[in-house]
Amino acid sequence: MRIASLADYREAARRRLPPFLFEYVDGGSYAEATLRRNTHDLADLELRQRILR
């Protein structure tokens, strides 16, 4: 599997880890407010490739 995005990393982890461990790492606690904020902030990042510079 070629990994090109955060979603690809998540899917690769889901495939490799035992279900209980993936759910623990992937989830958040209580109301998941921090998880929601972090996910939102990461979605706002834009990575630009700088090849042959």
C-alpha cells in the first residue's frame, strides 16, 4: 500500500494493529474535544513537495 495522506496512515494502522489497540489509539476520551480540534487543525495544513530545489 502506498501511503500518501493521513487517511492512508490511519488505514494502514487499522490493518496492522489488533482491533482493540487500533480503537484505543484512534479514539479520544470523554467528549473527544481535543481529538476533534486536532483533526480539524491537521486538516488545515497543506504540505507542498519541493522536488529538485
